Amino acid sequence: MAKALYIDYQKCTGCRLCELVCAVSHDGISNPARSRIRVIKWEAEGLYIPMSCQQCQEAPCMNVCPVKAISRDEEMGRVYVDYDVCIGCRACVGVCPFGAMSFNTIDKKVLKCDLCDGDPQCVRFCEVKAVDFVEADEVCILKSRNAAERVSAAGKEASALEAQL
Amino acid sequence: MPLNRKIAYIDLTTGDIQTKPIPLEVRKKFLGGRGLDAYLLYNHTKKGCDPLGPENTLLISGGILTATCASATARTHIMAKSPLTGLLGSANMGGFFAPEMAWAGFHHLVIKGKAKNPVYIYIHNGEIEIRDARDIWGKTVPDSQWAIREDLGDQEVKSCVCGPAGENLVRFANVMTGIKNSGGRSGMGCVMGSKNLKAVATRGTMDIKIARPAEALEYNKRFIDQIVSAKVNQTQGVLGTPFIWGATNSWGGVRTRNFQYNQCEYADDIEPERIDEICEETMGPHHMTGCYGCQVHCRAQYKIPEGPYAGKYDEGPEYTSQGAFGGETDTPRALTVLVGNHLVNQFGMDNLETGSLISWAMELYELGIITSKQTDGVDLRFGNDEAVVEMIERICYRKGWLGDALADGGIPAAEKIGKNSFDYLIQVKGMSNLHSDERATPGLALNIATASRGSDHLRSRPAIDLYHLPQEVLKKIYGNPVPYDGPLSSEHTEYVGKPWQVFWHENCYMGVDCLGICKYHTTFLGATLPNFEDWSKVLYYNTGIEMTPEEIWEVARRCNMIERLFNLREGLTRDDLNKGDMLNHRYFDEPCRRGAIDVVGRKIDKEKFIKMIDELYEHKGLDEDGIPKPETLQSLSLENEPSHLL
């Protein structure tokens, strides 16, 4: 089974190194506007959330593409743009529910995460593992474990409060 | 290309804006950041100019590597003549401002004049405009930034701002960006306030082409691996700079009650682990954050747990705040440190200067040199938490006689207070010392006495001197990139070889400041971290400029010499207690009363100390009065300054 990008925003420190290495590894250029992953921030609360393509099954970008330039690549587990076919109409940018399909105004091309052909640079450089690359069926169990930990902690807290009554 | 980032000249009086490319010959002489700023300051100010007048020149810049594929190049540098010291004013901060300005097309800003009304400068993809800031004036540091985003309708805008302290011309006001990234020391926020300049905002999406992207990327991976494998950075990534507190305080290197003691007793509540606990309780297990592109993530996030400020979000506190609002004032309570840190971040005021001046006033109050009439009833005894918090606000808003006096900085305040108050003021060149106590470490004492922007631990501190490194390691570090075969001592209490170490670190720190790299990524707290040799590679991969480690060392020397020339032009004289390379008499007269066996009883031997200064001057190529020899200026190609290349 293909691997998937697993983002745990709670671990993100907001440094945006992922954006830098994404742009440099794809285009040889430093410019966050060229990055396929973007860290959205609420600085006043200390909240940072990396956003990237979810590689959807029923991908709206793929469905809306009038020239069928976007397809699913099952082997890599990704939704892929064929730039030889793409006409740059940006219909995909308009429908993406995550804002993960972007448009580069310098090269006049749409851009999205291609999982770096199996070696995502954002993952390679993220020391805190806010962005990780795991087996697709693992994502769910990792999230379950995290949630279970929170439930368990909440339970302990509740019983401690009860004991005080 | 990083090299096509421009320089902009902005006149706030006339509204005139000019932009220019930065010639390669200038780059090779000064690189960028602090070094090029020093050149610009020397060239764009006149001798004796009023630091608060329109003729003072404010410089804001990124390093030559800012926003390239080199990690931790987030630093913004700010320079002007200092309203606190009357000498070189210089501040450096992390965050996200300088990279954004580089993507907007600029590396250097030269800001002159004074706006009629409050304004802010907006830099966007090669364009610069001056905008009305009357509605933003008066707002706190974070609120000003959010208001600018609203004004521009863009949540991605990054700004550096002055807070209420800068507006009120507090002489040690900061320039700040984000929640707590502070261009602190020497009052650069005060210069902004004096120009009616509330902020510089920027947003950029312009390409920075990397000269050799594949090599730059792979090198950066190795660089990061090296940085995060260093124990010192791993600890910083968990506890932040407060980790330094535990060791230094138990050892006896923290001045307490102004300068009466060198160790803070009953400090359990501000130990790094306790601060970390509060951060975790209020922000969860992942409560560390970092600057642009940095994997050290040394900045903690917290909410104030209780009291009148309960629930307020902030970042830090750094080691400096622990000393300023915990140790020096003898109020070692987490709440006081967290609230004090929060207030100075809101006001945009230097935490170190604020805490040091309050603790100085406390000593004067207990000695009867300051009366309760002068404090307007504030009971300024050591250990009074409420008094500390109250005084922070009084200084920012210049409330009461003492608040107003302290807002002008130590030396002017000492003149107003009179009597022998100056004798108790722990300062160099008019700038307060960090809360660390250097009486057991002559090398560190030499650093603060001779630092270019006044008493300072980030300009030449040989911090690794405390690690007692073996001779072969010292030789390897200090014998590169230029040979040194003089003596070196592993003993931090020694005087031998320290001048060379201070000279070496002065050039090392100037190097990172020109490149735009953070000091945690060089030989500052970690002995194994990268310096000149690595910079030569990273510079080549990212910009294509070929420079040897020795050539970068020469650039650093040249930039340090320009700073010296500026200070000399503004009246620096060697032994002057107000404006010279000299320490307060207490370093020589009062021995340490507490601490470990290698600390207690120690003080600085004045005779040996003066010999160290002589030796440092010799290394730097200065004569015995601290003035550069003609042959030194010639060898650094500085004989014709000011040369007005830019």
C-alpha cells in the first residue's frame, strides 16, 4: 500500500522550513508562494497548522478538470497533474476544499503536492515530525491512539475531580 | 538571486523613496545584515547627530543569506545612533520579518527624516509606500501588527513595530515582530518613535533563486543534523534559554539585588523545569515554537496561570527575563517573571534594561538615596513583586518622577537622582549589564567592557570558556581560520589568552550577523557548532559568491572596525566610565559573596584587566588609546571612510 502524508499540527513549531525545502527541491527557488505545503498561523494563540494536499479519492480537482489533466496515481497514492495536458484554467484551484491546489503567478502553472515521488522533503526536514510519511492505513490508528490518550487523560482528571467532591 | 535584493532609501520628512541594487563589490566587503548596516550608519550620519532628531538614520536589514536555503537565517538587524548610549545602536531579532522583506525584494532599508504624523512603511513585491498609522499609534506590540493586517486586508503580512515604549521615547524601547521577537538593547524602538514611524510592514512573493539548489539543500540537511545533534540545542529545544539559569545560578553567576550577591536564593519557582511545567500546563506538551526555518525551536509559549493577567498568552520567558524580573530584583517568583515578560513584550521595552534599572533603583531606595517621595509611594524594597510590575508600567508610560527618570536610561537617571547613585549603576557605555555576574570570568568581563553597542553578551562573549575545554579543542577552535599560537587557558578564572578568545568571538558573531544566521547556530553556546569554514560553503551554494573562510574573517574584522570608527567619532574614549571600555568599580572592589568554590571570593584584578584590554587592542590593530592604527585601516581597506559607495 502507498504511503500518505500524516500531519499532526499539535507538534508543528511554525518554523515553515517545510515550505522552504518544498520550493527549493521542486523549483530551485526560495519562495513560499511556490511551496506545495503551507503553514497557516494564528500567532496570537500560538496555533500553527500545516496544510497540504489530502490526495483525495474523489478528488474535486480531478473531477472538475475540463481536459482530464489530473489523475490518480495509485502506486504513489497521489493525485497527479500532467502538465503536458494542463491548460492552466485554474478550475481545480477554485474547487479544492483545502486550498491545497495553488497557482504560481510567475510560471503561470497550478501546483500541488506530488509527494516528491515517494521521498517528501517536508518530512525529511521536519525534526519534530509534525509532517510524517506513513502507511496509509496507519494514519487512522495513530490518530485513534492520540485521541484515546486524550480520553484517558480526561477520564483520570474527571475521577480526580469526583474524588475531591 | 539573493544578490539582486535591493536597498531602499526612505525619507519620512519628504516622502521621497529611492531604490538601488547593491553592487557585488560592496557585498564582498561587507556581505550584508549588521556589517553593511554599520557601513551605512557610518556613511549616512554626521558626527554628533541628535539620536532623536530627523538626522539620525535608522537601518533595517536582513543578512545576505536571509530566506535562502540555509536554515536559521531569520534574523532582522536594526541599527541607528543609540538614544540610550549616544554611541552605536544595534539590535538583532528572530521571527519572520527579514525573510518576508527579502521575498518582497529588499535586504536593506535606510530610513531618514521624521514624518509629520504617525505612519508605517509598507513594502510589497518591489514597491514601497508610506501609509497613515494614526489609528494604530498607541496600540501594544501584538495589537499594532494585527491592526496593520486588517488595514492591508492580508493576514500574511509581517511587521516590525515599536510599542507604546517607543512612542513615549523610552530610551531602551525595542523594535519587535511577532509576539516576542525583540530587537532589544540600545533603544532602536525609541528611534522609530522619534521618527513617528510606528511600523515597517512587508509581504513578498518574489523568487529568490538559489545558486546551487541541490547542493544547498543537501548541505542544509547536514547542517540541521549537526545543529540538532548538539546537546545544548536539544536542551534549548525543550526548555528554551531558561535552561541556562539552573546551572549559572547554582554556580554563582547570577547577580542578585543589583550587584550585592551573585546567586539568587530560594529560586525554585523560576528554575527552568518549573517554567516548563507552567508552559505545559497552559499550552500542552508541544509548547515550543521557532523562528523561520529553524529546527532548534527554543521559544516557549505560555499563558499566565493566575492573578490579574490570568489567561494572557505570551512567548518566553527567556533567561534574560528570569534575571531581570526574578534575580536582580530578588523576586524569584514565576508569576512575577511571566507577568514582567508579558508586559515588556506588550510595551516593546527591553526586558534586560528595565529589570536592571529597577533593581538599581531598589538598591538606591534601600540605601536612602531615593526617597519614597521620589517613588511616589511605591515601596521599592528588594523582593517586592508588586513594585516590580508597577515600575515596568511606570517606565513605559513615564508615570511618576522615578518612572520618567528611569525611562531616560541609567546615566541620565543617575544625574537626576544625584548623590552617589552612579556608583551603583551596573553599566558599560550607558547600557545596563546582563544579570550574569562576570567577576569569576575575566574573559566574559572583557567582553562586556569592550562590546561595540555597550555592555553586551551577544557581541563577543566567549561563553564556551565555562566548559573547561581541553587545550587541543581550544587550539582547533581558536586557531582557525587564521593561525594563533599564543597561550590559551581552559580555566575560566584565568586572564591568559582571553583577549584572543574575545577577539575571535567578536569576529565570529559579526560573521553570523552579516549572514543573517542565529547565534545558536555557531560557536556561541555549543563548542562543536559551525563557523567560518561552513559559512564559506553555505555562502557559495546559496549565492554563488566564492569566499574563503579567511576572507569572511576579514569581512568580520572590517565590519567590527567600522563600528569602532563610529563609536570613536561619537566620543568613545578608552577609560571613560560613561562612554569607554571600562567596568563599574564594583567588579574590582567587591568580591563574590556566594557560589561554588571557583567563584566565591573572586573579583576582577584591575591591573590584569587593563593588560587584557591592551592585548585585545593589539589583536584588533588599535593603538593603546583604542584608536585604529593607520596600517590596520589600510589592510582592511577602510582608509578612505566614509566612502559613500551606497
